Amino acid sequence: MKAIAGKLTNFEVYDYLMETPACTQTLEIITNFSDQCEDFKLAKAEILNIINIRPSSTVNLASILEEPSERGIDKKAKEGILKLVEALLPSPPIVEARGENEEEETEEGEQLATAVLR
């Protein structure tokens, strides 16, 4: 039982991924992106983080790359990586956030519907 409790289930991993930019990606997209990244001399972990996070600026990308200047990853290379991200990785779906007013309206509407049904 302890072994099971320490592991994530497939459903937990799936649920987590559905809330990240990686939710719209396929194996083909990931493979293609990984192949295109070979020219930039990125580590596998960096490629995976780029796929999972889908950075949209050099600031976001800089937090993923480990010691880029020592490996020859300059500003031009970072911009090239971001162009690949934009071209090859699909945008995550837009999720509308519910504001407090919407929640209050929903609660009031449910209360009103309940009162009418009684």
C-alpha cells in the first residue's frame, strides 16, 4: 500500500498535464521540436522544460537554460529557439477565469432556481 501511495496515477498525471501548455501537444509535435532543437545544443531536460512550459520570451527561456553563454547560446540562438516554440508547439487553450462577480451571480441564480422549484 505504501508503494502505491507514493506514486502518481496515470489520471493524476493526465489531469496535471491538461492544466499546462503541454496539453495540446502530440508525440509527433514533440519529436519534431526535439529534432529541430539539436542545432542549439540543448540538454534533454532543457528541451523537455521548453516543451512543458512553452516560453514566450527570452526572460522565460533564460530561466530554463543552464549556463547558456558558456555553451554558446547567445541572444540570437535564444530568439531562434523561441521562433521554433512559436512555429512548432501549439498554443495552450485559453481558459477563462471566473471572477468573484460571476461566482456570486451563479450562487444567486442557483438559490433562485432552488426557491422557484420548491
